[in-house]
Amino acid sequence: MAYDDYDDGFDDPESPEQEDLSEEERSEIRKGRIRLLFGAGNLTGIIAGSVVILLLLALLFSMVNFLIGDISKNFTLLLTRL
């Protein structure tokens, strides 16, 4: 299998099939690729933001559980000294 026969499924921006495209069609192809790139960036941002939110919620619940335990311990100590 020669290298020229290999097709990875991606369009080469300067492939011979696109030589007959008008400048407007090439511009639309570029805009579509940029739109796809920004969409992938948005998806990555959403996933990362969701992970950060879940991490912050876990920290918040941990802090609330600590405070509940600490307050009950303090009231127990306060009541046993009286």
C-alpha cells in the first residue's frame, strides 16, 4: 500500500478536488472548520466547568458535615460542664 493510496478520512485543505472551488466556497469551508473548532472548545469548557462545580459541591458538603459535627461536639462539651 503506497502512501498516496492512504485516506485518513480528513479533507486536505489544498486537495486537488478543491481546486475547482470558488473563493466563496473555500471561505464557507474555512468558516465551517472554525465553527467546529469553537464548538469543540465549548464542549471542553462545559465538561471542565461541570467537573469544577462537582468538586466545589463536594467541598461544600464536606464543610457542612464538619460544621454539624463540630457544633454538636461543642454543645455536648458545653452541656457537660454545666
